Amino acid sequence: MVNTKVNLCGIEIDNPVIPASGTFGFGYEFAELYDINCLGTFSFKGTTKDPRFGNPTPRIAECTAGMINSVGLQNPGVERVIDEELVKLKKCFNKPVMANISGFSLDEYIYTCEKIDEQEQVGWLEVNISCPNVHGGGMSFGTSAKAAAEVTKAVKAVTKKPVIIKLTPNVTDITEIAKACESEGADGLSLINTLLGMRIDLKTKKPVIANKMGGFSGAAIKPVAVRMVYQVYEAVKIPIVGMGGASTAQDVIEFMLAGATAVEIGAANLIDPFASKNIVDSLPEVMAKYGINNLSEYIGGAH
């Protein structure tokens, strides 16, 4: 019998498969299709201090082996997430959930993280300093080691639960940002968020997306993501949640060999709502094929 359990920042999860924020709603939508308790956990929709309608449409553009999105962190705001969304989730998910938090200022990160940290259902805070699809926010924190360190320090001062900082790949040296977050107390790192991408319509001669640019995700970015996870694993000593184009159990193991403790599944959920469940179901068979008995022993195995 193979063992798929891993320990993520002090919390044991049944397997390393985690649907990524923005691709799994608040969970209960997918619970109508299957029992989401089969997952290790999931990262719920990016939450901000205040409600956000999001960016103007069109927000989505298809491209070869991927997609570009510029949703713009549409969410009901942290108060309603606590009072409504988490209440619904509790009826269908009995494991700790990962809370994804975004902000447009240090004060917003502090306020939202402090509120979410108090919620019993939340196991980890995934603090997104890397959103490329919102004007003036998110990515500006993630592209500066100094700013990334400031957010990490501020959030850690008001939280007790593990804080995982989500990094952008849109930088010259991701290890510099990773080390800055680790130095200010980050419990873990998640990477990579989407690359910055763009499509232009040949008929209109204008960008397909109203926001002009957005986050490029999907299978095409996986080699970049695996490379960055590998680099960051060598630079820090804290756990890594890898993501970027993973859609199979083989992909999950590849990310883990690069150094990931757990792996988020993003765009694949938008193609097939059963994608994460299928990965969980096939993981033991793929492990057996490659002679893997204990999955946690393979973290960083390529180094």
C-alpha cells in the first residue's frame, strides 16, 4: 500500500493535490459534482478586504496549450467570505482549507489576514503578492524583495497559522524574493503564479482582453514552473507548494522531485471539473509504476 500523505507547514494532508485559487471557487460548487474531501485541501478564491467586481470583460483569452485570464480578483470581500462562503463550505468539507489573500496595500493585507486567521476552518494563509492581472496591486509587491519581505513581516505579526507567500514568476531572480520572504518568517512559499501574457485580435487589431494583459497559465508554462521550483528549493529551507501547468499525477510527482511538498492544480480544473479528483485517484497507480512507496520521501529527489 503506497503512502500519499505529506506534511505541509506542520499540517498533515492525505495527498499533495490542491486545487489552485481562482479555479475552484469556494469549494462547495465542486462538492455538487464529487466528494471534495478526497483532496489534500484546496485554496479558495482570492479574497480581499473589500468586495471587488473585478475587471471589465472580456476577461479570458484562449491560447496554445493554455489561457490568459484577467478576472481581477472578483470576490465578495472578507466579511462575506467569513459569514457566507465559509459557512456553506463547512457543510461539505471537513478538512482545513487554504485561504488565498490579496491586497492593494500593507494595511489591507494585515486586515484581511488577521480576520481570516481567526477562522477555525482555515489551516493555511496563502498570501498572494503576485497577481499580474490587477492594475496597481498584487504583482508590485511580488517583484520587489524589499516589498515582499515587508508584506511577509506584517502578516506574520498578526497571524498564528502557517503563512505561505505566493510568488510571481515575472521577475529576474525568483530566489531573491523567496529568500527575502523566508528571512521575515514565511512558513512556506507557493509558486509559480501566472506569467504575464497577451493576445491580439487580428480583425479588430486590439488586445483580446479588456485589461490588455493578463495571467498566462496552462500546460505551456509547466517547464518554467518546474525550473523555478527547483531553483527555490535550493535557495530556501521552508516548504514549497508548486504549481503551473500540472494536470496529471505524473506532473505532481515531477514537481515534487523538483522540490514541492504539495502541488496546486489550476487551469486543468477549468478544462475538466473532475481533473483534481482524477489526479488523486490515479496517484497510487502512478506511484506504484515508478516504485514509489512513500511520496514524502521523494520531495526534492531530483537534487
